[in-house]
Amino acid sequence: MHLFAGIDVGQSATKVALADEEGVLLARASGPAGDELGLGAASTRLRDAVESTLAAAVKRAGLPASARFTSLVVGISGFDRELQGRRPRIHARHLRYTHDAEIALAGAHAGAPGIVAIAGTGSVVRALARGGSEVRIGGHGYLFGDEGSAFGLARDSLRAAVLARDERRASGLLAALERHFGCTAAECVRGFYSGTIARAKLAGFAPALLAEAQRGERTARAIVHAHALALAAQIRAAARLARMRSPEVALLGGLAANATFERALRSALRGALPGARYRRPIYDAALGALLLAFTQAGITLREIAER
Amino acid sequence: MHLFAGIDVGQSATKVALADEEGVLLARASGPAGDELGLGAASTRLRDAVESTLAAAVKRAGLPASARFTSLVVGISGFDRELQGRRPRIHARHLRYTHDAEIALAGAHAGAPGIVAIAGTGSVVRALARGGSEVRIGGHGYLFGDEGSAFGLARDSLRAAVLARDERRASGLLAALERHFGCTAAECVRGFYSGTIARAKLAGFAPALLAEAQRGERTARAIVHAHALALAAQIRAAARLARMRSPEVALLGGLAANATFERALRSALRGALPGARYRRPIYDAALGALLLAFTQAGITLREIAER
């Protein structure tokens, strides 16, 4: 039996999907996070996560531990052209590592042309054009990008809050921030620079900001509006480059799952790209990686079937 | 003889000014940088810089090395309420460490009420109100502040440049950035995150950006305009809090010395605060610290006299 696998290595979990050559799903498994940004060349975080989760899936499928793969694709959060740490030991004829956004895109539209806007802690927009070419807009991280991301929203909130405090203006946003973190805005700023408040923790303020915006707090509304516009502009740019007038658009990531932000983004996108059609993702990113594993072996899979 | 001293500890040099009790300048000296941000409690960078530069000034004034001070004020770049490293060994009846913006403010207006906008790698606005109270607006660093600073300009340039490249738009700014750093915008982004391009080096792009703006490049003009407006708004807020309708405003720092940026800022400030009057700083920051040393000892000095 020819074996295929897709692996989604995220910042909170690693997910594996195994299938036979007919595209019948044999097993799925979930394991620890494996992203390696900043961990250095000796890190085994990715290797351990991939090997253990893959082994669990192989076992669950009733296969021997020595099973070899025909084709395997691994999508990694934060992947930038090469692995950061130790290479997982995988026996596969075809093996490729890629960015997690590529597998998310492949999954969301089941390999068909379309656009994904991934709005989580960070953000990025990707489009798959007819003909197979890919477009990426944004995704330049916490200082040069993150439009329409939880970190971007939280960063601009803190920025506005410290200015409000400097100017001695009453600010519902400032109060919400100090309540959320249990420190003054100035202490939050210091905490961030000194490393006691990590980026993910700062990004964790986004839901509270969105609640403030929902309640009508003016600065919060302005920040949410600006980020929705920026992300909508990136989606429009992706559609233009991929030559799609009425693309299917899937919104992915934790921030996109927030009803207030999704509403703001849809509203911004109605203005920016009236022809866009929303859809829920057809498959998740691990299944997207699995689809890409078939493509990589020269097989076009129409759908993934449950056993 | 009673001795007074002011010390300006900067990111590129340490400057000392010594005076007798009449406010007659006895000596000035310059030594190595002494800011300690992120260097930890064992750092002797500040101590070494202060002690050696002070000793040089004492010697130049023809005083014995054992000379003791009546009052001494040290302004330190990046100072945030407490010393980061080892405490300099100084014999002084009155001794105070403070932020470098406070001594710059005291120097610029010779201790009189007024406003300084310090626009260097970072930025901050400070006002001294009638009655002696101080106002600070901004100065929240590279992620939550830096409006109208070299880093802020460079950050927004890189942000715009990577988006232009993603969207495959021709961009004079993108070309200028890649020319300046000798790498693609994407490589610059990676270089910044990985630490091979330090913040000061990124900020070093600001003059090239201002030259692009001067030449009429649209995105460059928009970035300069937005930063000038933001800094002008902070100056207006400082004037409002200090209850000054037509304050004296001094523009300090490397970016403020750029003719293109100064023109943009003055234009923005004409709209924001029509009554503002510009002045060149009367004294530099070391002499500002010296004035504060007199104030600290209960002496109001009208002016500092050359010997």
C-alpha cells in the first residue's frame, strides 16, 4: 500500500493526517507544538513533535512502525525557506517542508483556486490562482506587518492607551487594558520591552479590545476598523494579482473566528472587493498538507474520503 | 570652592560640565557612551563613562582628583526611574540621576518654561510649565511610540516597501531601501528579526527616506507627513497640559536637524499650534544638567558664564 501524509506543525499543536493511495483517510493524530522560531540549530522541538505525532498516526492506522511513505508534506508555522532545528527522520520518497499558510490554503479550498486570510496572533493573505501560481500578501511579522492580527490590534491598543494616559484623557481602552493585564499601561510597555510580557500574551488582549469596540468605545472601534480595512486591502491585492474578480475567500485563525472582527472584516471587504464570496474552509491545514502530498506525487485528488 | 556639575550620558558620548558656585564654567569634557539599556546589573558601562569623563573635567579645571561636589545631576539616555548597572562612585552632597530628556529641556530654555521635541532614533516631547511642573508625551519606544523619530520613519518605510513588493507595485521607496541596505526588503525584514540589522542601523535609513520625500516620492512624502503630524499633535498636547498658548518650542535630536523633516514638522505645527515660537536651544543637555544641579542645591542660576 502506498502511504501519504500531511502534517500541520503549529504553535499550539502538531496534526497528522494519513491516507492510502485512493485518498482514504487511515488515521489522524495530534501532538505537541513544533514551531522553532528563534530556537537555533540544535533544537529538536520540530523533530520530536513530527516524529512522535506521525508515529502515533501510523500506530492508530494499524501499520507497522517501519512503514514508509510515498509522499509527505509538512507545513510549519513560521517556516521561512529552511528548517531552524534538527531535521525529522522520515522515510518518504517525496518530502517537502513549507509554510503553514500554504497547507491552510490548500485545505480551505480543497486545492481549488481561492484566497485565505489567516488572522491569528499574526496575519497573512494567500491566494491560489487558476493555473496553480500562488500569491502572498503581508505576513511580515510583529513590526512590519500583522495588519488585522491579534498582535496588531493589541499593539495599537497599547500605543493609543499610553498616549491617552500621557495626555490625561479619559479612555475606556486604557481602563480595559489595565484591567486585562493587571498593570498600568506604562508597566505593560516596560513589561513588553523587558520580556516579561511575551508577544502572544500581549496579543491575548485582542478579544477584550473587540469587546470594547462592540460596546462602542471610540478608540477601540477606530483600531478595529483600521485593521479590518488593511486586511481587506491585502485580500483585494491578492485577488487582483491572482486575477480573480469574485474569489472564494476563507477566513482562518483565532482572530477571524471572533464574531466582532469577522463582521468588521466582511464589511470592509464588501467595500474593497464586492464580488468576494465567503466560505468555511473545506478541509483543515493537515488535510491541506495531505492534498499537497498527493499533488507532489503527481496525483490529483478530488476529495479525501473517510474510511 | 563649591563645585557643581552636570553630566549628559548619551548613546554616543558622555559630556560633563563643571562650574563654581557663581555659575562660572570651569571645564567641559567628553567621554565614551554610557547608556545601559538591556546590559544588566553587573554592567559598568555607565560607571566607567561617568567616572572617567568627570575625572577628565576635574583635571582640566586644575582641581585635585579628590575634589568633592556640592551638587551634581546626571541625565541618562533610556533612564527609567533606576540605574541599570553599577552605580558611579561620586562624592556629592546632592546627587540625582534622571532621564536625558529632562536635562535637554532644562538646557534648551535655560530652565525657563518651554517645550522640547526630541526627535532622534526615538522621540519624546517634554514641557516645563510655569510653576515648575513637567509634562511628558510619548517616548514609548520602538513598538508603542517613536512618532516622528528616525526609527519610526524607517519602520514605516520598510512596512510600506514590503507591501509594495508583495503587491508588485513599482515603488521608489522600495528601491531606495534596497539600495541603502544592499539587500531586498524581505531580507531586511529577516535581518531585523534575526538581529543582524540593529534598530539604530534601521533608523539610519531615515535621511534617505527624507531625500526621497524631498524628491517627491509619494509614499515617502506620506510617511514623513504622518510622522510630522503625530509629533506636532504631541507638542500640542504638551502645550495644552502645561497651559501654554504660545510656548517656546525647541526641536532637538538628529532627525530634527534634518532640514526636510524640520520643515515638515514646522508646517504640521503651524496647523496644530499656531502660537508656537521656535527657538534654538540656549544650552546643550550637559549645561541643562548643570542648571538642574544648581536648582537641586536651592540656587537659581540666571545664566552660565564662560571663565
